[in-house]
Amino acid sequence: MKTIALVAHDGKKQELLQWVQAHADFFVGKQLYATGTTGALLAESLGREVHCLASGPLGGDQQIGALIAEQQVDWLVFFWDPLSSQPHDPDVKALIRLAVVWNIPVACNRATADFIVHSSLLQQDYQRSVPDFSQHQNRFKTAT
Ligand SMILES: O=C(CO)COP(=O)(O)O
């Protein structure tokens, strides 16, 4: 889980910023992509580089979708707002669709995002505790 795309609608931006702050350690060493306004807020809040694409209504969701299709994104965190309509709703739907097509984890709320962070940390601990974990993985891949 090295490259993460983060997106939030206006009504969810504060929630995303708080969530990212709460997990700031997890994001160390990760490459972050975001739609324009979300990315600018994240960069300021975290004090680190975030690859900012266009703002969502101007094509940012589609740019992130393209990165997913190019297999450049490991995880999409998309706090979309279920209580307000978006002028670019087809783009929003297309982004979520591509994340499903390419089978990457998608977190649309804080509970799911927390769950994925914890799962990822547990996996890292497990990999560290089993020295030849990568050999096990390779054996598993060969067998399936
Ligand atoms: O609209 C968005 C996602 O659909 C988010 O775009 P911004 O991050 O530019 O506000």
C-alpha cells in the first residue's frame, strides 16, 4: 500500500483532514495523490508533498480514475458526500467504478478507512515477524 489517492467532497473535507491527521504516521513514506482542493488542504495540514490533480468538478476524479487504470494507485480514500448533489456526479460514479474494476480497496467513510489502515499495519507486522514471508507469497502465487 504505497500509493494512495485521497478525495473528499466539500461537506467531507474536514472529516478527511481530521482522519489523515489522526493517522499521520501511516502516511509517512507513502505517495499521495489528490484532487485539487482536497490535495492543497492535505499538503498544508500535513506539511508534505501531495500530487495535486485538477479539482474534482474540472476533471480531477477522471485523472485519478486514469491513474487507477494505469495501476498507479493502491488504495482510494474517497469521502464522498451522500447528502449533497454534485454537478460532476457521472465523474464520481466513474471513479468508484474504476476502483471496483481494478479491484483496489476503496474507503468511502472513516470506519472503512480505519479498518484498512489497521489491516495494512497488521499485515506489515506479520511480514516483519515471518522472515521468509515473500517466499511464502511466491510459493502461494505459483501454486494458484
Ligand atoms: O469534487 C471532488 C470529488 O468528486 C473533489 O474535488 P476537490 O478536491 O477539488 O474539491
